[in-house]
Amino acid sequence: MPHPFYPTGTPHLNHVAMSLSPDQLDERNRADICRFYREVFGFEEMETLTIDRRRLVLACVHWDQFLFLITEDEPMHCPRMDHFGFAVGSMDELRAVRDRAAAFRVDDDRVDLIDLNTDDQGMVKIHSMYVRYLLPMMVEVQWWEFTP
């Protein structure tokens, strides 16, 4: 049964915005950010929206879900565990994200990786891992395993 506020369907989170310093969005750092998020998550730069030292937008697999990175004189700073969530459809997909992040970290020690963990709630086991690279917030990747 549809929610009374959203009769056309379930809404979804469409973007996460974070501010960085202009230097963090210069050509070199943008290239590093794009390479990591493409190789680890499959995110792609929306090149028509890029403005050097001002803005970078990464589509999170689909154009209507994205990371919006913009510069500010006082950029965002977060405690290590501040994060946004990204859900995958299987344990194999979760492990694959972890494995790609770990492989990237071999050549770039700026990758902050927290390995797989399981929160067993009985009816559901929430499997997760966290990773951060050059952005203020971590990404928590989850797979929810529902048990009979």
C-alpha cells in the first residue's frame, strides 16, 4: 500500500552535498576523487557540471543519485565516523566494494577503510563496511540479510 504522502511511489535519497576547499577541487585532486569513486563504486563524473576549483558532481551509478561537491571558504569537517549510506544487493557485492577499496589502498594510503562487520538483529543481519577517500564523510556500504 502506498504511503499517503507519496502515492506515486517510495521516494529515494537523491544526493549528498559536501563542501571542500578550492584546492581540494583542483584538477589533480578532482582526478584522484573521480578515479577512486569510479574504480571502487562505479560512480561517474557528470562532466558538464564540473567547474575547476568550485564544483564536482559524481553520479552514484544513476544520474538522479549523486554526490554534490562544492567549495566553501570554511569547508566541511567531520568526525571520522560521520557518513552516508550506500546499499548493495548481496554479500558478494559488499565484499567486492571492500576488495576494490583495499586494492586501491595498496597504492594510495589516503584510503581509510574499516573492514566488514555484522550487526545481528535476529530477523536481519546488517553487514557493512566503511571507506573514505579525500572527502569529509565516510561511505558506509550495507547489505541487509533477512533471516527466516
